[in-house]
Amino acid sequence: MGQTTTEALTFPAAERQAGDPLTEILRQGARELLVQAVEAELAVWIDERQHLTDRNGHRQVVRNGHAQPRTIVTGVGPLEVTMPRVHDRRSADQKEHFASKLLPPYLRKAKAIDELIPWLYLKGISTGGFTEALQALVGADCPGLSASTVTRLISQWQDEHADWSKRDLSGKYYVYVWADGIHFNIRLEEDRQCILVLMGATADGKKELIAVEDGFRESEQSWSTMLLDLKQRGLVISGESGESGGDPKVATADGALGFWAAARKVWPTTRAQRCWVHKTANVLDKLPKRLQTKAKEQLHDIWQAPTQAEAERAFDLFVATHEAKYPKAAKCLAKDRDVLLTFYDFPAEHWCHIRTTNPIESTFATVRLRHKRTKGNGSRAACLAMVFKLAESASKRWRALNGAKLMPDVIANVQFVNGEKQAA
């Protein structure tokens, strides 16, 4: 689904009323398959109890017709099904009740439908547009799908985030970490909310969401509180490592002083890598627009150079070109020279991952879309819960790092020069 507006999810009213023959065929086929599956499930259940007989050899557990029809909301629309019933002739303390695993007794919506409402909400559909969007997706006659569900969901997400934020991290170790502060407008408050996000790459190269917390303007105190809480919950920290633990090898973030001040205290041996995307934006902001296109190409020549020596030459060229007329732009770049080129000391396969905070930025582009559609959340708690659920959803699709097989070498402090592994 390429769009998230209600227009992208609706069909002409005439089509909805007339019905779609193909959809009806699919719905009928789904109903028949579902009935067959439940009947087969029941047959196996009864066969497993065929040895239960009375004195005359009659079975104690037998079929007993069907229950009243009930409607199950599915991805192909509502399906009316009748569940088979069982009669157990044994005494009350021995009786068993058949409960289908496919259709539990109180199921009214398929799991995919239960996930549909939060998906629509998180992707930008306002509560006012729910009815039309849901009718377009699962049919106009589907019961039990109410936009008011969102209110209950937000409360549920808050509870889930609270539990997730207390999870045990014993033995966890991250080779690389990315940190960023994401700012949001809150409709009922004047100050913007800053949500601190920390991601990490494990020893097998998998990306994981580590923490999502409400901070205060990316201050050192906020970041310190987060990092120390992770330590208290068992995250491996310097001096406490086992065979493959210790501080992260690299932390990637923008120039926010709060994070770096906190990281130096908690992870004293971690190498700093400044984000090239943030740095590029900061430098270009100090140049006139007519020069920004060319300057951007010059900056790309630095961090896309195949060797650090070539990057250094491109770095010198940029500073020499602009320091006379635009000293602020030149100084903005030059002051972080060392921490902008850290990535050259690590595998070339990892460069595209560790030289920017794109792993976080790309994930939260969806969050920003949601806020643009709804003009922000009404409270800080609701915003934090939504951000957590979106990030959690996105994390299921994160791909592993390129060159994940090289992670053990990074952990073992094997030397890399210009991205290439050096002989022992």
C-alpha cells in the first residue's frame, strides 16, 4: 500500500454496494476451507478418545450437531461459521470440552484484523477516517471494528512500553550503537517533546532496538539516566565483560553534546563516529544556497573516498575552498575531523551502517508522517507509546549488517586499515 491517506484505501460506493464476484468466491472458498479444517480438527480430537466407552461398549465422547452460527471478521470480509459440538456422557468431573485451536470460543476477529486498526492508526489514518478505510478493506458489513478501539490501544501500548523498558538485559552486548533524539510537537503542551532512541548491532550483526525514552532536550542528564539504567538491567559495560563483552566499539550520533558527555562516562573506550548526514546539513546551512549543491558534492567526496588518505585530501580541499569567505562552514567541518573519519578503522562492509544515524532516521520517517497527518499527539505519554510501537514494528524488518561474519574480528580488536583486515 503506497499511500496512507483514506483516499488510497477507499473504493467507489457503487462498487461496494454491487459487490465483487471474485471477492465473494474467495470468501466462500475461505469459509469452506475453514469449516473443513475445524471438522478435521474435531475428528482427530474424538478419535483420540474412542477408547472411552460405557459398559455396553458405546462411546462416551461423540458428535452432537452444531452450535449457533457466529461471524468471524477476516481479511476477505466476514465469514459466518457454525462450530461442531461434542457430547461427553461421562460424569461432571470427567467431562471434557472441545476447544478449537483454529477458532477459539470467543474469537470474533482474525489476528490480522486485530493488527489492522493499530497499523492504520500508526501509518497516519485519523480516527475520523477509520470507518471508510475499514469498509474498503474488509467490507461494509463487518462488525466489531470501531475507531474507538484506538483509545484503548494507546493505553495498552503504554503498558507494553513500560514492561519493555524494564526487561532484563543480562549478558547483552552491542558492538555498534546508534543514538539520536527525535523531536515532536505535543498539541496540549508548549514545549516540544524529545524522545531519546538507542539502537545497537549484536555480535551476529543483527540490529536491535535498545531503548526509547522521554528525554529533556537531549541533555547529558537524560542520556546518562538512560545509559545507567541499561547498565543496571544487565547490559554489559566496560570492565564487566565476559568473553565477548565490553563497551560498544563505535557509537554513531550527531553533534548533540549531551549524548557524547554521557557516553564518555559510561562507555569510556567506545570510539565516536559523527553522523555524516547531520554534519552535511549543518555545514550546508552555513553556506549560501547558490553554493550548496557544489559543496554537498565536495562533502560526499570526503566520506565516500575509498581510503582515509583520499578522504583527508578532500577534507583539506573543502576547508581551503571555503574558510576565507565562509569560515563558519569550514570551522563546522574541521572541528570534528577525527570523529568524522573513525569508520575507516573498521570493515569496509560496515561503513554504510556506522557512518550515519540512518538506521534510526529511516525508521522514524514513518513516525513523522503519523504526526504530520494528525498534527501531533495530545500528550507526551501517548506520543512515547506510539513511537515505541512504530519502532517495534519497524524492527521486525531490519536487515542484518553487511559483512556480519566480520563482527567477531571487530570484537577481538583485529586491526582494519581503510576497511581491510590486516594480517596478525
